[in-house]
Amino acid sequence: VAPIKYFRTKKIVYRFISDKIVCVLDDLNNLVLNSANLFIPYTYPMETIVCLFNSSIYTFIYRKKFHSTKVLKSHIQSMPLPNYSEEEHLKFLGFYNKMCNGTIKQDVVDLEICKYFGLSTEEFNYIKDSINGTT
């Protein structure tokens, strides 16, 4: 069992049983049930990770790489993290805050992620159709 200090700190909590990564940033130092896992990244902004991992693009990557209904620590560790600049991380912090207060939806963030990876509208639509089971 990990020391209590890791549970009572800012962390990313994710659903363990799922066919995609569903995560949230806990900055209230809550304890979580055993149906959820957590991780604490130290070298990459948590808000950016939450925006990335909850995106359609990362759901597509996850399903193609793992074909699993359990999100394992090794899966989380092997997900690619873009080499964003400080300015880009600040943009994602803004996106995260706007999603939290309900002024934007994940689709806005997904479009920004598409730009970074050079995905066309057609490719993004294919990804969305694929994860929604319409392809």
C-alpha cells in the first residue's frame, strides 16, 4: 500500500474498468474507491494530460493499442505525450478550466489535438466514427 500522502494530494484519477481512458483531475485531495486508480505525473502538466486522455484521439489510440476493458498502469505509461511548449500547455490549462466551468466541450480540445498531430477533418471524423461504432 502506498503512503497516505499520495492519496491526499493533487492527482489524476482514472476509471479502471473501461474500454477508454476516462480521467479527472482531483485537486481537492479526495480519497478514491478501489474501482478507480490514480497517478501523479511530476514532469507534465496534469491539466494537459486530462485534456489529452479524455479526447477521442486518445480513445482511438488506446483501443488500437490495447483492446482491453481494463485500463492498466502500463497502458497509461505507454500513452504518447506531445512535446508541447509552455505556451501550448497554458492553452490546455485554459481549455481545462473552461471545460470545468462548462463554457466549452471536449470537442474543442480534440480539434487542438488534431492540429498538433496534423489530422485532417476527414481523419478526425473517421476517428470519431470508429470509437462510436459507426464505421
